[in-house]
Amino acid sequence: MSDWYPIARAWVTHPQAPQIGGTLDLFADTDPTHPVAPGQEITFTLAVTPTGGAFRTYGYLLDDFLGDIATMVRHQGMSHLTNGRYATYASDAAPRTVTCQIRVSDDAQDGAVLLPRIIVGLMPAQGDKLIPSTAISDGGYRVRRHWLPGQSLTLPPGGHAVLPPGHVHAPGLRFMGVGIARHGVLTCTPDGSVTYQADPAHFGYDRFELAFEDERGNRVWSEVTVHIGDFGASPGALATYG
């Protein structure tokens, strides 16, 4: 599964026969550390691995994580149950792997979160009551219509820095303005440059946000972190202005 990203793992064992158990692994073809955009599709793989020879080991993907954020477009090899679960199973000691695909809604709200939940369950013998795990969630996705990197500034007390026009690479977005800094003064000019003037009495951190807008009027923010004073032996990892 080297081409897939692990999202969650659930496991269960028989309370009276610990040698009988099962594991359900959920993988995705999309890195959960990155945001997803409206209209983007994500493929999930569910791998059910039984141990100990249970009659059936069931794997469930709960559909409540979709909400109005995404829709299931394909779930080959899985049944959609009335209790809101997409289900598959492995028989005896033979593992089973299935895939499904979701699509993020075009009107998904910026910042919405997709957090899949899974359950694995055992049926030790035909007709036995199911022994389920708890619902497990771990990795997930945040919806971002656009993603802009943050920046950092290092200034002496009372110092200032100028972010020139085009300081953030934002194709398809127009610069709208800035937020409010707690320990400095921000000014903008019509050409899109931004000047930050630090408070002479402040030492430590400050922050402010840059606002952008796309052609549909969706607002996007990029954060700027300011360190005021001696940065010492801990230099920043981002490009520095000033």
C-alpha cells in the first residue's frame, strides 16, 4: 500500500477467544496533510484482515462524515446499509480489499472538515451476534477553495517591513487588504504593497492576516507571523522581509 496514505485503523478481538480477531485499515489516495478543494475526488481503500478463522469479519465506513460536504460516487464491493454504513466483509481467514470514491461538493464551505469513521466487527460463527469495535477516526481533510502559504518577518523593536506588490503567489486571486495587528500598525497602498510598523515597546510575537478574493467572491486568508527582538539561535524557516 505504498501509494496510499493511512487514514485510520480499527481492530477487535473475541472477548472469550482472543485468538479470533480482525483489523480494518482505511487508506486514501490523497495526502490528509494537504487541503482538498471543492470538486476534488478522493478514493478510499478498506482492507479487512481476519485472524483466527471467524465466520465473517465485517468492515464499515460510516456515511455521516459526508454530510453536505461530499457525496459517495462509487462504492464497488460495498453495501450501503439503512443504518448509515457502507459495509463489506471477509470470510474465514481470507482478507478482502475494496475501494470507494467520494467527491467534495462544489458548494462545500471553506474550512469544512471530512473525518472518516470506521468500525470492524466479528461474527465468530454463522448466526452469532456481531462483536464490534468502537468507531475510530484519525486522519481527515479540510476543505480549502484556495491555499496560500504563510510568511514570517523578523524585526527589531520599532522596526518596519514592506511586503511588495505580489508578495504572495496567488494565481486567480486579487489582494483585498489586511487584518489587524495587535502590536503594530499596518498600512496598504493601491498597488497592493503592505507596510508593517512594529510597536517600539513590544518584544516577542505578533501576527496579522492578508485577505484575498477569487472571482466568485470567496475570501482567502494568508497569515504573517512577526518576531520582534533578538531571534537568537533559532532562525525562521520561512523567507524573511526587512
